[in-house]
Amino acid sequence: MLSRLRTATLAALSALVTVLALAVGLPQAQAANSLPCDIYAAAGTPCVAAHSLVRALYSSYNGSLYQVQRASDGATANVGLLAAGGYADAAAQDSFCSGTTCIITQIYDQSSRHNDLTVEGAGGAGAADVGAPADALPVTVGGHQVYGLEISAGMGYRDNSTSGVAVNGQAEGMYMVTSGTHVNGSCCFDYGNAETNNKDTGNGHMDAINFGTECWFSPCYGQGPWVQADLENGLFQSDSGYSKNTSNTGTGPLPFVTALLKNNGQNHFALKYGNSQSGGLTTTYSGAEPTAGGYSPMHQEGAIVLGTGGDNSNGSIGSFFEGVMTSGIPTDAADDSVQANIVSVGYGGATGSTGSLTPGSEISLRATTSCCTTDYIRHQNNAAVVSPVTSSSSALDKSDATWIVRRGLAGSSCVSFESRNYPGDFLRHSNFRLYRQPMDGTAQFRADATFCPTTGKSGTGSSLASYNYPTRFIRHYNLNVYIASNGGSNAWDSSTSWADDVSWAVSQPWAP
């Protein structure tokens, strides 16, 4: 605890130095290494909460990011940084969790407020939650292999006894980096201000970013997912609830999304989003508070929630990489600077390794059967198929045909395949067919998504045996992809060309 206090003090001093430097007119280069909470502090709206599994949010922070607990003995360990102001030491997690599984039990607040998030207890709409699997969302950030937070239904985090978070109509801002590829229409994937008793206590008692495909007030435009304001008893896209912005059709399946909400607590709130990999922010709404009673002024209670609604409505799914909450409303200029910093990090960048079955390598898997030597395994409408991919193919087709090799989710001597453009989604078999699905942490999923490489059955390339059906290998058959045995009752078990169909060339990735 003393170490964390010292770290938070250094972070606060660093922010103060940044403010003073700007105040006396030192060149902007003096703040070139400023991270989100440094930027907000310099703008006069300091962070009162700063949560991230992937990196420091203050340039001087050198404390723990999160805590994991392993299943084998219940022991816990904190995961920190490789260096002050840097990226998560994911190797420490891998070492601690080797040979077993781990869940995330605590997400530390990097601010001096110590508003740490723990696994959420029961609420008015949901039973007590469980911790998210620690290895479900591997991702490259800043050129480093780290982990995000993958929320499935029944998972969530909370702090009901906070310090400095807005209450009773006070102004605040917040953002989170999430993903447009791991969403649903259930309530409620939120990050932000919530009730302190895990119950719905009325209109205006929440002030949280919501991200998903649930359209609470019709009409909504497009398919989503949308950045909305969960202000309790409604997901708001405007003062009327429903969208007044016909151009706001949602972010679509962007792998990384910056979602932002700010609210003066009295008569105005604003919603923004951006691609966390490139470009700036788009404002989808900026105007009056909701017209229904209880929202003007707001009645925030000051708890912090992540992954559920204020009453622990926990049917949603979502991804979380980083997020902060501020005291006061940040300027648009500060928001823009934070977005620029997020983009500079390089979320989802190249792993630095290609073309092999070594964990961390990016690959494409090419069929070797004579009929199909330009066909690659790709995902399409969630299912695995084979189709031709060439240098003239679309960027989407190339991304869909690119996979990141990960340590086997069920056994480290084998491998799993994460989608390049759907972070946290893996190839797994279900009823013998292969699909791209989000990792939910269950033993069944881990086994279904693990494959053990052997020399190609045809004498060329590699064959990939199912971890839990070791006589079955990944095979293409009638353009679909299965785990198949050499002979059997299913059509895809046909012995004809089986050896060729289960032999794959491990190739350079189509997507950069």
C-alpha cells in the first residue's frame, strides 16, 4: 500500500509540474510524454479514477495495474508495469498463471484517490458477479503483448466507497477504450458513475458510458454499437432519449473504440466516439439533459461500475482496455489530446513475429489440397470457411484470413488462434464445425479452442489436432471448416483426400 501511495503522489506531482510548465509558457514539447491523466490535469480537470489493464495513464505511475487469482491454489498476484509510465508486465501474469487458469479480481485506480474496482456483488437485477478470465483478451499495445478485460454475461466490477467522484449534480467527464467487435444488446456494458447500493434508486442517479447494441429509446439509426449515456432508467442518445442524429449509425465492428461522455450535472451532456487506432473524435450529441424528471440536475451517487448496469444488470458483454473519470468537464481540446495519445499507442499493432506456429506469431493458414491452394481459413459471419485470398483481395478479406497464434488456452504445449480483427475471439469447434467466438473463460471453450500441431498428414505443412478430440484434425470440406477424423459417420469425415485436407501451409499473414 505504501508503494502505491508513493506512486500516486509522484503521479500527482508530475501532473502539477505539467500544469505549471504550461502556465509559465514552456514549450509544448515539455509535455510531449504526457499520458491521459497528465493531459486532463493540465486542463484543470484531474482524474479521480484511472483504470487500465494495459498501460500507465500517468507518465510517472509505476504501481500495480490489476490483481489476478489462480485457480490451482487461490493465490493472488499483482501485475505491474515494465517501467514507469509504460506497459503491463504481462509476462509476470503468464508466469504466475502457468499450468492453471487465473481470473482478474481487482483493477487498481492509478489516481491518488485509490478508487479500486473489485468483483461486483449482488444487486437489484443480478446475482453476484464472477471475475473475468485473465487470459481471454490478449492484444498488442505499444508494441507489447498485454491483456485487456473480456466481460461475458455475469461478470462485472465495482467500487461503492469512492473518493472524489461526482455526486449530486457535480460535473464530470469520462472515457473508455473498448471494442466494437464484442458487444450485445443486453443491459448494460457501462463504465462510470453509479449507485452506491447496487440498486436502481431513480432517474439521474447514474452517469456512465454505455456501449452496445441495445436501443432503449426508438428510433436508433443503423446497427450500432452506439456510445450512449446510462443515466439510469434509460440509455440516452439525446435529451429525448432516442437518437436525433441520423448520421449516428454506430461505430460498427471497429476493433478498438474510444467512447466518451461528459456531463455538467445540471443542464448539459455530450457523447463522443473515435477509432482508437486512427483519427479524431466525433460528437454525436451535445445538448440539454434528458427532459424527463430527475435528470436536471443529476443526482449521481459516486460509485464506479464496470461491465454492468447500476443495479448489476449483468447480461451484457464487452471489452475494456483503459478508462478514466475526471473532476469537472474536460475541454474539447483536452479530449482531442487524449484521443491523439490513445491513437499513438498503437492498439492492435503487429506482434513483431510472423509465419510460424510460435505463440505471438501472426499467420494465415493455406489449404494444400491440389484443388484449393489459394484458399485460406477465414471467418465469415462468425463461421470458419475457406476461400481464395490474393494480393488484390479487400482489406477486410485479408484481415478475416489472418490469425494470431496464442499459447493453447487449455494446454501450453498446444496453440489457439485469435482473430486478427476481432480481439478476444478465437477459432473453436462446436458440433465439430469451427467458428470464431469470444473467449468466455470456461473449460469447455478452452478445450474447444486448443489445437496441437503435428507434421502434415500428407507429408507437407502442418496438421492441427483437436485438444479434446485428438483423432480429429482441422479440415476443410465443401468450403467449410471442421474437426474431422479419417473415416466416420459424418460427411466431413470422408477418407477421400483427408490427409491433404488436414494439412495446412503456415503462411505469412495477409493483414499487416
